[in-house]
Amino acid sequence: MMIIDTHVHVYPPDVIQDFEKISEREDYFGLLSHGKVHKWATIEDVIVQMDEDDIDQSWIFGFAFKDLELCRHCNNYVIEGIKKYPDRLKGFAVVPPLARGSEEEILRCADEGLIGVGELFPGGQHFNIDDVRQTWRFVGASQEAGMTLLFHTANLLAMIILGREM
């Protein structure tokens, strides 16, 4: 039986180093990164922990930032990770759904081998999941790319599979 951890945040080393500065402009990141349960992990940290815990595969992603460039930076890090550990890691692209260029970022990340979009964080990224005017573009791009959507919904994670085999 294969053991898969489907919710693993990873951070490029420079994001960890600059988290105080980033948290000044990313309110939810600031709130959560200063919380008692928050732990930082690079890709290498995740691989070490997977070996210790006998985890066969982890699905990794960055943080649901509002800033598309910061998301793109973290997506690039995730892409590096899945290329380095293709049997151990699967990656998700994080995008701010309302940002201009999010659809292109989703398609770029699909071309680079990522399997989904998420973790999407409606509260932290300031979008309404019930408002089709706010969701149709990124949902359409995700569906076009055959990518899974992963939403952070308070204490419950919901996954919507859009025609992509894991």
C-alpha cells in the first residue's frame, strides 16, 4: 500500500529567510507564519521527514499568496522539487485567482508537470468561491489543463477532481 501525504507546504529558502518582510504585505501569511503550529519546510526537509515517517509520496505546494510574482517564485521551487524527486513528489501551482496572469501561470505550471492548483485560500486571497465572476477563469484554466483544485476551507480541505489521473 502506498502512503501519500496530500497536503505539504514547502518554501524556498529565501522565503523562509524573508518571511518577516513578506508578512508585512501578505496579511494571512503573517498571521499563519507567526502561529504556534506553523513549521517551515524546504523540499529537502520534506524528503527527510518522508523517509523518517515511511511516506511514499507527498503533494507539495507553496503558500496562497495574493502576489502572483511571489506565487510564481514558489511554483518554480515546487517545479524544481518534482523534477529532482519525480517518484516522491507531485506538485500543485499556487495562484491568486483574481490576479491578472493567473490563468497563464496555471497553464505554464501544467506544462512543467504540476498536477493541480492549490492550495487556494478564499479568505486569504480575498476571493469568493461562490461568485462565478471571480472563479470562472482559474477554474476554466485548471480544467483545460486537467488539473485538480485544492481549496483551503477553514478546517476542512475539499478537493475537486477535474479529469486528471493521479
